[in-house]
Amino acid sequence: MTIAIDAARLIERIKELGAIGRDEAGRLCRVAGTDADREGRDLLCEWLKQAGLRIEVDRIGNIYGIWEPEDASGEPVVMGSHIDTVIDAGIYDGCFGVLAGLAVIEAMQQASLRPARPLAVVAYTNEEGVRFAPDMMGSLVAAGGLATDDALAAIGTDGTTLGAELARIGYAGSREPGFLRPHAYVELHIEQGPVLEAEGLPIGAVENLQGISWQRVSIAGTANHAGTTPMVMRRDAGVAAGRAIAFLDDLARRTRDAVATVGTIRFEPNAINVIPSAAVFTVDLRNPDEDRLRSQEAALQRFLDGLVTEGYEVRTERLARFEPVIFAPEIVSAVEESAGQRQLPCRRMTSGAGHDAQMIARVAPAAMIFVPSKGGISHNPAEFTADHELIAGANVLLDVTRKLSQ
């Protein structure tokens, strides 16, 4: 029997949740641990209650809605993502996966289906990492990759601690993270990239996820007068940083499947007529192959060592490091099978962005389903996926979840 999610309700909920957390300028800023985050969580919990789900909140603030049908037993099949956002966000990133998971449970309830296993939908805390580092924190803690107390002690960009803010907004739960161990985890998400749209495909079966390496690099030179210091006598930290950035760009273009980004940079003293004495910048390296990612990291270190021989002082700080993830082949195949049965063209693909699924893959079979992102745009109010594409993805999630819960 083929069943389908309630399409109109899913689309309406995405829009309703997307209206929560708007600032005075109309920007969506539902950052983790804020009052806006609380409002979004409250609305989600109300929907979970309406579906008759048992709600559990763990100490890191992850919200679980659990459906335990009669005679169901064993570990649950879990769906989900996150509902926190970046600053000036779109309405689909993360939220779509959580609300589609709820729609799957409701569709199975409406069809009077009785899966052999419980089902759960989860909204993980602080996936974006805008205010508190690291990102994907809630799922990382749930998977045992970060101690709960260490995560709760994380200091935000505004000087607050995550634990205090979760308590303030009423979402410092009592359950220990990891109390619910999935039988399998499936995350439905917008692609946040251009591939599916460019190829005219409605579904992506995500088979792996890129490794991620984040560093902060500090280069110290010598401040001096911009007009009186000859070029050959300068130790310009800004120029050294520029050379490093150009090196990273060239390296990524020469390395298979690599990307490299310098997303933030600042100079000291940051004056128009003073040669920079210091440059501090971040480096984001990604590759789906661990050996190639390590090669990128090693090449950057060799380049920075070369700057030291030129008289610069160089320091590096590791901000985050995640190895590439290979998702469960049986779930990837189930995605392809569902897409075929629903006559939805599908391709296997790599996720270029980090997701909660990569953390849960440490403790349970996991995979992801992608739907197209218009123009490949995300983390932006222009983020858009057409309603029919959202619905198609949700119905594939429904099929996969049914199969995994039998």
C-alpha cells in the first residue's frame, strides 16, 4: 500500500515556523539558546503533542518526539535535523527535515499502520554553531563525541554559556544525551548546493559526506609606516595572509574533490596607512577522502612553515576536525528504491555541508536524502525549494522509514 504525507500541512508548518524569530528588519535569526529559539521549540513541541508523541528533552536540549505503537519494540527509527538558524536565514535548512519527520509519523498514524519498531523525530540543539561552538553540537553530544558538561560550558559570542541559556529558555532537559539509541537514522535536507537543480533531478541519495578541517591561522609581522617603508624592507602580515589564501585556492583547484575557503580575516592595527603587524584568518578545508584531506592540511602546514623561515611568526589553532563519513549502504539503496517506485529520478551524491547525520553515523546506520536548492543558495533568505520537491522528498522519507521500521 502506497501512502503519502499531508502535503498542505507540511508546507504550512514550514512557513509558520519560518515566521518565528524575525528581527526588526524582518531577518530570520532563530539562533540557538535565544528567545526566538524558545519560541520555535515551543511551537514544535505543540505539534508533537498534537500528534500524540511522547516528548523527551535531554540535557543538551535535544527534543525528541517518540511514537510507540502497540506491540512495537526495540530501538527506534529516528528522523530529524535541527530548527536553529544562522543570522538572516532561509526557512528550509534543518526545519524541513524535522517537520517532514513529524509528517511521516502522522501519515503512518493516519493510515493505521503499526510498525514493528518505535519511530522518533528529533530536533538537535545548536547545529549551526553561530553563537556557541562547535556546530552540530547536539548530535555530537548525543553520539558521545563531546562530553555533555563541556558542551554546556561552551561560551557564546555574547559571553553567555549554553547551559545557562538552555535553562533560561526552559529547554535544559533531564535525560542524558544518548539515552535514545537509533536503530537507524535518516535525515531529509535541502541540498544547499546546485547539483540536483542543474541536473534536473528531484532526489539525491547521499552516500557520503565530506571531511571537514577548520583552523584559525595567526601571522605576526611588523607594523610600520605605509609611505616610508620600502617594499623590500617590509614584513607585512597582510601580504603573507594573502599569499596563504592564494596558495589554498590553487591547492584546492589541483586536488581532486577539494574545496577551500577563507571565510574570515582581520588585520592589526587595521589602519589604512599602517603595514599590518598581524593577520588572523580562518581556513575551511573539505574533501570526501580522508587521505586527500590530510594532504591538504599537510600542504598548508608546509606553506606556513615557509613563512616562518622568512621571519614571520605563525600560530595555528584547530577549531574543528571531522573525518569523511560513509553512510549506510542499505539505507542509501532504500532511498534509491523509493525514488524509483515513485518515478522520481535520483542520483547518488556527496554532501558538501556538515549535518547531524554525520554525528549519528558514529553510533547507528545513517543516511540522508537531498532535494534541490534553487540556485544552490542556502544560509540566505533567498533559500528556496519548490513545494512539489519538498513533498517528493518527504514521501521518499516516508517509504524509507516504513521499510526500516518493519
